[in-house]
Amino acid sequence: MDSTIWLYIALGIFVLGLIIAIVGVVMLISGIKEPMKKMKGSANNLKERVDKLNLEATTLSHTANELKEDVQVKSEKIGVLVDAAKGTMNSVIDLNATVRSITGDITTRVDRDKRNIAEVNQYSNTAIGLVNMIKNRKSPEKINPTYSPTSMPDVKEY
């Protein structure tokens, strides 16, 4: 056999191998096509889930920040309320002290007024007695020339 025949046989074997390889690759690609579609679908599904998780994590983070701000605002309001309660308590204590002072002042004045009332009663009785004595001098039919004033009532000192 001639070397050209061997060359054609080798070339035929090479082409046949190449055709078998191409057919094998085409069959491999067509066989992989369906699993690749499933893998692509799974990857897309996984990507959608991750996006949903990221969205939910962002929403939760936003909600947590709102709650944190709400707690901070309410904490400040409670602080103001506590300060107001302390101020109210101080005001009540001051009011109580003022009421006690006024009550003590009134008690002292009432004690002084008792003495003043007794003095006014004594002066009034004396004045009435003088008026009666003058009336008696002008009218001779009543005979009561002596004046006797009433005594001052006892007043307790506090």
C-alpha cells in the first residue's frame, strides 16, 4: 500500500473521529441543556429569595430604628413627667409650709383679737355706762347716780 492510501485512511479516521467528537459534543450539550435550565431556574429562585430576605432585613432594620426612636422619645417624656412630679411634690411641700405659716399667723391674730375684743367690750360698756349716767343726770326721774362698769372677762393667753 501506498503511503497516500495510508494518508487517506488516516484522514478518514481523523474525520470520522472528528465527526464522532462533534456528535458527542452536540449530544452532551443537548443533554446538559435541560439540567442547565433547571439549575438556572434554581439560581433565579435562590436570587429572588435572597432579594426578599434583604428586603425583609431592611424593613426590620427600619422598624427597629423607628422603635428605638420611639423608645427614646417616650423615655424623654417620662423624664419630663418625673421632673414635673418632683416639682409638684416640691410645690405641695411649699404650699403646706405656706398654709402652716398662714394658719399660725391667723391663730396669733385670733389670740390678739380676743384680747382686743375684750378691751373693746370693756370700753363699750364704759361708754354706755357714761351715756346712761349723763341721761340720768338730765332726767331727774331716774335715780341711779353711781356708775358701775362691767369687768373685763378673763382671756386665756396662748
